[in-house]
Amino acid sequence: MDGDALLYPLNREGGMMKRLAVGVTILVLVAIPLRAERLAFRIGAGPSFVSLTDVNAAVLKFNGLIALLNEYSDTLPTVTGQVDPLSAIGGGTAYVAGERYWITDSLAFGASLELCSASTAVDGDYDSDGVFSTIAVALDAFGVGLILDGHFDFLDAGVLLGLDLGIGLYYGGVNRNATFEIPEAFPGNLSSVPPSGETRYRGLGLGYRAGVSLAYPITDWLRVDSSVLYRSAAIPSLTDEAGDPMDLYGDGDQQQVELGGITVQFGISISIDLSPNGEKE
């Protein structure tokens, strides 16, 4: 993550909402420990699915051009080679780390840092009488969320069944790296060839997540858990280092990053008793 990316200008309304979210998060994290009985540190990871609708729309445009180039390669006797299409971006891995302050045996509040990512890439060549032309595209999308969350265990039957709710700020982006070397034997009237080069787009947005969890206490201070969460988040405005809006294909259509999707997490948590003399009040 680039530090200078956080300095990109935001519109006034969006900037106020994001500053408010950060302010509320800090206020709650300062106030909650004063009433907490236990402090728990948690880490987890698992598969994550994201929609990325606009990014996948750009993937379809890349595949349309690749299909056309493959058709030219099939019809020209002086050119051989095929390039595979890009796969749609839809899945990856999510990691989470955070802390929770337990106000009672069943109710906790805290904050967590979540990282989700997904990518797609393809690399191939066309051979024109020993001269190779490379077609390569790589798209890497990611989101990092600072989440203020709450947890409530509503059923204890040896294992704990709980609810999770959270809201926070997401920082994310897309790294685009493309190479388009069109064989000279191909028709020269291709109307839309994306620019080659590497570009990084970054932005901020708000989001929330909600889900259910299942936990098994191994000792008073250690437990393992699993959860299924739905995340709804979007980064509507992303820009590159020059401040230009995200345009993955290079045809003037701007995209946003949608991080909505389901995440399955497996984690462990370690608790520290905060009550006087190591006893709960």
C-alpha cells in the first residue's frame, strides 16, 4: 500500500462521512475499555468472494479483443499462436486481525483490520515467422477495511453461536499491468487497443459486514471459531498517481470497485482478564 495514496483528494461530502466514521471509531475504542471485563485478540483467515462488477466488465472487453486477435491468427498463414482469455475475478483469500473488549460474558465490542484480495492474469504470444508479439494482462484488486464491530453470543450449547455486526472504512484499489504487442501481419485498423503499461488505482469507501459465528472455548482464555459473513462495501472513486480516474481498458469508461460478497473465516482468539484481582465483577 502506498502512503501517498492516502493523500488523494476526496469530494467534500464523501470526505466528511469518512472522517466521521474514523472519529466515531476512535471515540468508541477509547470508551469501551473502561467497562470491559476481558480483552481478546483474534486472528483469522479464509476464502472470500467479491463481486467486482465493473472490473469484470473490463475483463470482458479484454477478452473481446483477445478473441479477435486469435481469429486473425487462425486466418493468417504467417502467424501462429493463441492467447487464452482472462478469467473473471470473483474469489480470493481474506485475512483479519483485531481485538474485542468483552463487556459481559456474551457481549463484546472492538475493531478489526480486514484484508481481501482477488486477481486474474493471462500471458501469451503470437509468432510471426520467428518474431514474437506478447499479449499479457494482469489485474489485482484488494481492499483493506478498518471495521468497528460488535459480537453477541446468543446461544451456549457447549459451542457458542453468535452474531457479528460491523461498519467501517475501506481503502482499496486495482493494480493494472498490460502489454499489447500486435503482430504487423494483423489488420492495422483495430479500433480499440488498450494502452500498455503498469498503473495503480487507489480510493476510499464505506462498508459494513454482518454474519453468524460458531465458537468452541478450549480454555477460559483460548477459543477457536468459524464464521460466515456478508460484506457490503464499495469504493466509488479511484484514481491513479496522476489523479486520473480508473479506466482499466482505456476507452473512457470509468470503473468503481465493489467489495460485496461472502467471506468464510476460521480463527483463534486469546483473552486477557481485565477485572480486579483477575476476577470478573
